[in-house]
Amino acid sequence: MIYRRHGKTREKLSIVGFGGMRFKNIKDRETCVGMILEAAKLGINYFDTAPKYFGIKSEQTFGEAFKELKKQNMPFYSSTKTFETTEKGIRKELDRQLKRLGLDAVDFYHIWSVTSLDNWRKRKRDGILDTFVKLKEEGLIRHICVSSHLIGDDIKELLDENIFEAVLFGYSAYNFSIRHKAFEAIKQYDIGCVVMNPLGGGIIPQHPDIFEFIKEYKNQSVVEAALHFIFSHEKITTALVGFATIDEVREAVHAVETFKGADAVHINKIKSEATNSFGTLCTGCQYCDNCPVEIPIPKYMEAYNHKILYNSNKTILDRLKWHWDIPKEIAGTCIECGQCEEVCTQHIPIISRLKEIAEL
């Protein structure tokens, strides 16, 4: 296993982390706990969950596993999150989380899922930063972190608070272009960087034909290639993979074993060929992000990708609701000026896609 320094925290985290939101059968507690223990034996030491992953069952499962890891004197780091914003709400939730996890303190506690600056500013007004500082001073959390879905360099507004020690954000061979500016901003602050959805939320392994271009050599799987793409970014501490089965854990660890270091030529090849390989998928270049009526076009086009990949309208709505936290109705405010289509490097029919989304 490879371990990297997690920004200014100085903690050494495994280059692969265990994400707790994709267990195949969360009701099979013995199997799920066994997966976590096996991952720890294979060298994974970063374990991430949240209070809404399978209700509270994911945190409960990790709690059982942590109890066993402590018995075996095996080192591990805990990570979880909160949507709460007020001190009362956060303290109530954290108290329950610590009990479920069987811990005295959470190692990495995240302000969960910042999707817009308006969303962020509301949380600040509720006093969330002051509360997190108090919790750290009291020893209930060890590191103050944030989970962000912001695109462009909007994340700078969060990082300028100089309070966050680590960031959890999305980045992969599937969406690197839409996250590139955020990643560049993160690197400037020398804080810990954990990547969620390094396999594109399952999109990459489910569509190996689409992502064939990311492979470096013949016998390399797209999972290996996708993880190697992440590993090649030295400022990324950990690729957080949501595991469904023990075989997936072993496959990710195998990818670590086959990683021979960053190949800048190949990485640049991936980036340069991404547009052609994605075809009619939006690559997130953001040239269209200057709408006169302020429609967040890149977010809607990214959601539309899911229809192309999964051939289902429902996936668009799910993406808008759970990932971007924006309603479909805004897409219907398009005035059809055509500015976005003029600058689209993919020649995507943005206007018709916006109309389709609004009418779903």
C-alpha cells in the first residue's frame, strides 16, 4: 500500500480509501464488516461514511468494524459528515455518530456537500464554522474538513477561511475537466485532498468501451487505469472508492500494486483525447458558463450525461436532486439566445437538452 501525507494534518493516509455508501447488501452486516476488516488487512486505513448512507446503517457497520480493529490493534482513520448547520443540530448529530461509530472523536469531520456559494453562506450565517472550531477544541473531532461539489474556482471562498484542513471533492477521468479549477485552487492551500467518485460513481467500470482511451497498456482494466489516473496526481492523498463487494476492494488494492508512478505523457494523452472519446457527453469545459439568464448550464449538461450513459430520464432527475441540488425548472427559463451553443466545443444541442430537462 502507498501512503501519502494528508496536507497540513501530517497524517499518512492510504492512497485508496474505503467509501461506505455502496455496500451490495447492507443488511448482511457480517459480510460488510468483513469487507472493512479485509480492507484494513490489505493496508487501507481511511474509512469514510455518513449519517444518510443506508440511513444510519453504514455508520453502524463501521462502528462494528472499528471495534474489531481496535481489538486487533490495527490503525485506522474515521471520516464522516453532517448536513446540520446550527450548533445544537451539529452537536446532537455528532453525539449520535460517535456512539454509532464507537469512537471518542471523529478523525475527519466534514461540512457535507457544499453545492453552491449561497448554500455555503447560509451555513456560515448559522455559525457552522464556530461550532466546528469548538468541537475540535473539545477533542470531539480532530480535523475540520469540507465536502464540496463546487465547480470552477468558487471553492476559493471556502478555502480563504483558513480553517479547513482537508477537502473531499469529485475528480476522475470522467469529470476532471469540470473539476480542474477547483483542484488547482485546493493545491495552492496545501491542504489534504480526498477524491470521491474516482470511478465516476461507477460510470467508468460500467462503460469500459467509452473509457477505453484511459488505459495505458493492453491488460490494464479500466478500473486500474482510472485509479492510476488519480494516483498520478501527487497532491491527491486518497482515492475514495465506494465498495460493493470484497472483490472490488481487492481490485482497488491490486491497482495500487500495479501503479508504477505518474506518466505525464499518458495523463496528457487522456486529457487531450477525452473530448473525442466522450462523444456527445459534456466534458465540462465550462465555455457555456456565461448564460445571460444565469442558468447553470454545465451542471444541467453533466446531469444529461447520465441519460446518455444509462438511457433513462430518471437518472437526470436523480443527478439534479442529489448531486447538484438544483431543480429541473430553472432549465426552462432558457431564452434561446444561442450563446452557449456558439461556444460549445462539443457542438452539443444545449438549448434542446435544457428544454427536454425542464419538461421531464
